[in-house]
Amino acid sequence: MRATVIYGERDVRLEEVADPTLSTGGDAIVRVVAACVCGSDLWPYRGVQPTTEPHRIGHEFVGVVEEIGPEVKTIAVGDFVIAPFYDCDNTCINCQNGVSTSCLNGGWWGSDDRLGGFADGAQGEKVRVPHADGSLVATPSMPGDAQVPGLLTLADVMGTGHHAAVSAGVTAGSTVVVVGDGAVGLCAIIAAKRLGASRIVAMSRHADRQAVAREFGATDIVEERGEAGVARIRELFDGIGADCVLECVGTKESMDQAIESARPGGMVGYVGVPTGGPIAVRPLFGRNVGLNGGVAPVRGYIEELLPEVLSGAINPGRVFDLELPLTDVAEAYAAMDERRAIKVLLRP
């Protein structure tokens, strides 16, 4: 089969690799219907995270189950399934505590699993899923082609945006600021709206993303950054800042922006993959601002969000503004890197 391999900075290639095989009883082989490029994939692509040797890449996919091991009970051949951006058994103590990203038996796509097999990267034609019953969620029926983009967001960005909102404590009447206008930030706007936020500010300097933010429920747009951005946010919210701030980027600058945009006693929900310097505790301490979040346990959110995606009540698939065949995966990365696309969907 064909799969994407990253060799180094701005060097991704589609190559022939070995077909996945069942090996541990509880696994499944999924034929990928759609995958995508994530903002976090850009860190190794840009060389921010060095690539020491070529390896498979990609962690978001939906597809159809082609084979299952003899121990699989809840997933069947022919099911259309959503996979979270990690593998988990969904039964260990950490999974039961709602933190399936810390599954005691789980792992990550594109690497060896703890059972002696290999969990393929998502940007390929097929993926071996080590814990089929734990990781995979089957849709009630075979979805239409137009529903696929929205379902794919449940593998990562919609669930991650939702985690930011949940971590920040967004509830009915909350005032919310979203730092970051990538796919996660835009999905965080959907999440804040569905949780009842009364006012949602999108911090964005790009007209196309501002339009999507408005479509998703943003009531205000703030283009300023740094001290000017903080001043503008406080001007909008009684001179003190917002109840909840959703940090969806991961840089030191975005985290500083988020912390300073929260009102005294407010909460920052952070989900951006950290790539910057240390967080200063004093600004949090001095204004009683809370900080909560981390790598999003999206497996636990799929069942909650799935009915609304299927019904069209929410449309997170709108974040995909470019669709390419898997053969053009190098262009997909370039388009994301150069901000010519919010998020790129790949069809094998």
C-alpha cells in the first residue's frame, strides 16, 4: 500500500510500504476513506521538531473496517469508523477517569504499539488499529460523502476545540475569547456556542478565517495582538477581560495573550501543542486566573458530538477548505505551511 513518510524539514513523500496485518487478536485493519494534515504535523515539517530518521506520519482518519481480530466484539467488518488521534483501550483507569490520551496500554499512530505490532500512520491507504474496541467508534450507518469531512473532525480538531471549552469551564452566559484561528480555534468557537456562551471573540487577522469564525458563532473579531490585543479584549468586557479564554495555538506568545485576556478569576483552557518557552506563574497568581487543559482526550467526546455532526446541527467539516488526493500529500503540507489552506483533507 501507499503511505506518507516524513524524511526531514519540508520533505514528505508518498511511498510503497508493507500492508498492515492483524497480529494481536483485538486489532482491526481499516481502509482509510479520508485523512488530513494537522497543524501539529507542521512542527516536524518545519524542522521545529527534528526528524532523526524517516517515519510514518498522520494521526486523523476515518474509514471502513476490512478485517478484525478474533477478540474484537463491538466493531464489525464493513463498519464506517472514526479513530481518535491516538490508540487507547478505553478500559484502563486513566481512560475511565476521562484521560484516554494517557491510556496505560495505548499509543500513537505511526509507531510500534505495546502489543508487538505496528500502528500505521493515518496518511496512508490502510491503518492497523491495535485496540479496535477501545479506539474506534462506528457510525450508525454508512455516511454520505458530504458528511465525511465533519466526521473526520471528530478524530481531532472538533474534539480538541471542545476540550478547550470544557477545560475553561464555558457554560450558559459565559464570555469567551478564542486565541488562534486555525482549525482547532474555529472548532472551539462551535464548542463555545453549543455550550451556551453569550459572546465569543475570535482573535484573527485573516479575512477568510474571520468569515468562518462568524459562521461558526463568533460575535466579535479582534485583529490586534500583544498589549494592543489585551487592551481591545478588556475594552470589550468591562475593562477586565473574558470569563473563559481558549488557547488553541501553543506558542509562548499565544499563551501570554490568553492569560492576559482572562478576567480576574477567569479560566484559560489550553489545547495548543506547546512549542514556546515556560509559562510565568506570577500573572496567574496575581489575578487568580486558572489554567486547565492539555492534550485533548477526544475519544471520550466522539459519542457526544457525533449525533450533532450527522444531523447537521454543527458543521465543523467547514474547516476543510482544500481537498487533495493522497498522491498530492506534499502539496497538502505546503498549503498548510504557507497558510493557503486552513486544513487539508486527503483522499487515498
